Amino acid sequence: MTRGDGTRAVRAGLPEPEPYAPALPGPVFAAHYHLPGEPTGPYTYGRDENPTWTHLERAIGELEAPGPGGTEAETVVFASGMAAVSAVLFSQLRTGDAVVLPSDGYQALALVREQLEAYGIEVRTAPTGGDAQLSVLEGARLLWIETPSNPGLDVCDVRRLVAAAHATGALVAMDNTLATPLGQRPLELGADFSVASDTKGLTGHGDILLGHVTSRDAALAASVRRWRKIAGAIPGPMEAWLAHRSLATLALRVDRQCATALVLAEALAARDDITGVRHPGLPDDPSHEVAARQMRRFGSVVSFVLPDRERAERFLGALRLVDDATSFGGVRSTAERRGRWGGDAVPEGFIRFSVGAEDPEDLVADVLRALDEAR
């Protein structure tokens, strides 16, 4: 029987019920385990495995490839999103290989590029929009896509890129941080790896750092798990438990956030003092047609441009229900002038706005008032 997203999120990864035991066992803190004889059991050393990770990995795997007929998926959790990103890139690429990255992706990819090139790996880049990465794909070992892109919110045709990559023998990894598995399922779209910073929408409370990699190929998953052991980029058991606990409200959070994000985007698009309003759910957004074919929810992030840096700073300072912070996907709305970091090719007045779980009427009113005050 096919179950809805809310039901799956609430039940994902829970162990079989035991009399008088909690539905979700508490975090297991252990550097070592009782280990008589040969080390053949599931838990041998704390850097390799932990029962709390196991429950969370099963839960995320169920959300990435859910339901009857869904592909079995194996998940590996990491201490952060960048640990997950690095695990895929450095476990799959060797000296002399070529990798295709998005030129408009998460800004820390620039740091990864430097390290890849230091190891003798060729790095090619192209924008997300218009499926431009196809133009530099020939002969690559790995294609890395990020859709919607952060912070520009461009979308690529995942099925098209996957088909082209696989035809040339390349693997495909997809950063699904912005959409979460409830908004988009990379493995169903053909990607070999689904990667995310779970610091953002998946856990949604802005209080933990976490990441994951999911693959339906057991050998690929094993190579990523091996990299985690080598690098030691393991999550703490408390963080893993908090993440699993947070999954129970994922559908509730995502539904509210996505619905409010569209309302906010529509309100912003009606104003004459801002430009470049982007959200994949807007019918006239350049990404909408492709997004509607592959996304089930359009995400909680809206971007727009104010005339200059000073106007943007006044706007952010006038907000009362929105935190000036650099993350997204949380239950509390956040916004920032993205150009302050210097790593994204955006105008000085570019705003990345992450919609939280506040009442839509309150949030939209706060934003419109702040825009008026910033004039």
C-alpha cells in the first residue's frame, strides 16, 4: 500500500515495536562495544557504526526511495553537508579524471575545486540553467548537479542530464538540499547519488549540522561509507537522534513553508521596487516548466534583488519576524544579502529569503512593511 509523505516521515526508520521500549530509542553514546571473538557483528567501533546512525540512515533511505515498487536505497550520514559532498567527490575521482560542477552552485564548491585540482583532477564548470553542463560533459567521470541552484534558483532537466551522462559512462551526483526528498527524489530521476546538507530543510530547526549520501548501488554506497571511515567525518549520536526526531514533522514543515513561499513570491512579484523575483513555483518563472515535471514541491526559498546594498541592508534591518542568517530551510524565516560573502555572482542587493513556518499573513505583512520602510 502506498502511503502519503506525512505518514512515511512519521514512521521512517523506526525499529520494530518492543513492549515497554520507546518508539524511537535514545542516542547511543559509545566509542567501543563488547566484542568477543572475531569482529563480525554489526557494531565494532564507534567511528564505523552506531545504532543511532542506523535508524536515521534507514529513515532517510525510506524517504529517498519510498513505497512499494520503490528502489531500495542505502544511506550514509555525515557530520555536515560538506562532509557528504566531499565523500562522493573524493571517493569516486582519481588523478586524471574530469568532473563537471555547476558554476552557480553552493559557494563552498569553489574550495572543493581547488582541492580537486591539487590532486590532478580536471574540473569543468557551467551554469545550471539551460542544462549548460551538457556542453562540458564529454569524457567526464562524474557530473555534479544542484537543482534548484543555491542561491539563484535555476533548475536543470535532471532526466536529460542523467541520460547524457550515463551514455558517456559518467556517474551523476545531485545536491538535493533545497528540495528535500519530499520535494524531489534524485534517485527516481536517475541520479547515482542523492546528496544533501541536512542542516537545512531535512532537520529544519537550525540547531544541528548533518549531511547524507544515498545511493541505490550497493558498491557506490560502500565506497562512500569507506571514505567516511577514512576521513572520520562522522555525526555525533545526539545530532543523529535529533535529526531522526525532526523527520516526524518534515511533511508538516515543508508543506507550510512551500505554500507560504509561493504566496510571498507572488506578493513580491507585484511590487515595482524590486526585480528578479525567483521561485520555481511561480508560473512565469524561467524554471517553472522544468521544475513542474520533476519536483513535487517547489521549496521554501525565494530570491529577489533590491536596487543596491544600502536598500538591502535597510530592508533586512527593518524585518521583525525574520532572522538575518545564512542558512535556509528552517522553521524560523531567515534572509540575507547574499553578496556579503563574496562567493556568489549576484548583485549587491540580492536577497536570499528562506520561508519558515510562521503564519503566512504575518510573514508577508512583515516583509512588505520592511520593504516600504527601506525605500
